[in-house]
Amino acid sequence: MLGKAQNTRIIRKARQSQCSVASRMWNAPDSGMREERYGEAEPLLKRVVGARKEALGPNHPDTLSAMDDLAGLYGRQENYAESEALLRRALAAREQALGPDHPDTLTAANNLARVYFSEQRYPEVERLLKRVLAGRQSALGPDHPDTLGTLDLLAGLYMTEERYGEAEPLYKRLLAEHEKALGQNHPDTLRLLNNLAGVYFNQQRYGEAGPLFERALAGQEQALGPNHPDTLNIVNNLGGVYERLGQYGIAEKLFKRAITGFELAWGPDHPKTRDPIIHLTGLYAHLGRFREAEPWLKQALAAHDRDSAQGDSDKLTKVNILAASYFKLGRYEEAEPLLKQVLAAREETLGPDHPQTLASVTELAELYMNQGHNKEAEILFERALEV
């Protein structure tokens, strides 16, 4: 018979091994493998949490660490409700045991903010991140990696909420710190360079955005290669800059390069592939090259219909461009059902008096006028004018 102490050590060792196996499963470097093995890791992590609660108590640091692991797994599975519940309990326990400003407590608050971000609960995200940022700056200093990590999340929140004026100084600070600590060509430095360029782009400061995208692109090509997805993201962004600057030939080449690269990396139906297709077809429509836009749009719409997860607003953009292409080519019978589809969708999602809805009303009225359906056109024009 084994002694009680020896038995306890064996059980503890077995539980540690079990947790290690589960952790390796969902932290494996290959993302596809992680997704396939989430289902295997979940029951193991659940057993680890249960065993540690029983052996050590619900508020023991090792129990809370296992809860963090399980919450992280739920987050990767996009099961945010379960992830949030675990992280809230872990945060409350650490606040009670360690205090609100302990580094472990701040890490728990930071993790919870990430889940809120995924749930688009932005006011709660900002409240938590500002709390964590203040605590980390006080305890660790303004240049500590954990402090800068929280600053990065806050800047990303401001970008998501289109608060570009608030995001800009944060990204400038982050970029300067990363250049000093990691060098100009480190992947994190290049990512921040791309983000700051994105701030300038969204503020229509294209002359400032372009050189930053160019610099980020050169660094990514050297570090990751010309066809890496991160490189291609910057290629696509840079194409947008050249389009806004009126350098359409360069923009077209960049959009086509991004499309080709994403098709090789992800396939023709992937959302990443469809993004530069929207940009390219928009460019063609702007230049009046509607026949060249049509096959790209049909490809993107067919891919959208095969992927039910793709957002409706994304599809609507493509439908609207295709309708405009048919209209400009005089193919009114093909344009009419598309324009009606866009109008109905905008009325439902934006309301009857939204500017984009009224733009669709006017476009359909112009179509009717070109078809000689003057009565129908007059009714729609009067509706737009009334608003």
C-alpha cells in the first residue's frame, strides 16, 4: 500500500502532466492543429480545474491559473460567455486575495478586457484597460512590456471606434518604444508602423500614410517574404493609398498582387482574398472600366454565397458596385434587381431616411428614368427630395 503522502504526490504529478498535455494541445504553433484539437483539450482542462478546486480550493493560485487556461481555450473557440464567466471569477478572487493593483490582478483584468473586446462591449473594455494601464505604469513603469501591451490594446480599441485622434499618440509612443527596444525591422515594430499608417489613412493624411506603409512593406518582405499574408495586408493597404492619390496604375498592380497572393495562401473564397477584390473593382468602377470589374465581382459574390459566415455589409458593397457597373454599361435589366436588393437591405438595416438608403433610392430612380419609366422614377425622386 502506498502512504498517504506518496499517494498525494503521485496524484499531483498526474494532474500536472494532464494540464501540460492539454496546454500543449491548444498552444501548438500550427493554428490549424489548434482548432482541430480544441475538443480534445477542453475536457482535460475542465478536469484539471475540477481537480485543483478539490485539492487546493477554488481561490488557490494554481486553481486560478487553470481557470485562466480554460478561459483562454473558450476564447479561441469564440465561446465568449463561458470565457467571461471564468475570467470574472478569477479576477474577483485575485482582487480579494491580492488587492486591485497586484500584477496578477491586473493581468486578469487585462484578459477580461480582451473578451469584452471580442463581444464588442467597448465602454467596458476602455474602463478596464485604463485601470490596468494606470496600475501597470505605477507598478512596472511606462516602458515595461506589459504596460506597452495594454497601451497597444487601448490604441486598437480607439481604432475600432474610429477615434483616430486618440489612437495616434498611443501608436507613436508604442512605435518609438519598440524601435528603441527591438529595432526597426522587428515584426512588432512593423505591425505598429502599419497601424500608425492606418491611422493616417483613415484621417485622409495619405501623404503621411504612404511612406509608413512603404517602410513597413519593405521590412515585412525582408523578414517574412513577399507572399506572406502579413506582407500582403500591407500591399493591399498601400494600394488604397495610391488609389486615393490618383496613381491608379500602381494601385491596380498592388491590388492584383494582393489578390494573387491571398488566393495562393488562403484560397479564392477566403475573406482576406475578397477584400482586395472589393478595392480593385471599386477602382475599375471609378475609372469607368466596368467590363473589367464584372468578372471579379461575380467571383466575389459567388464566394460570398458559399460562405454563410461572411458579413452582409460586405456582400452589399459588391452587389452595389456590380449594379453600378451594369447601369453604366446600359444593362438595365440586370442592374434593376441588384439595385432593388441593395435598397431593401439598406431600408431594413439603416432605416428609410438614412443617407445611404436615399442614395439607393436616387440610383434606382435614375435607372427607371433611363428605361423610360418616368412615373416610377418621379415617385422615387420625390421621396428623396422630401427627406
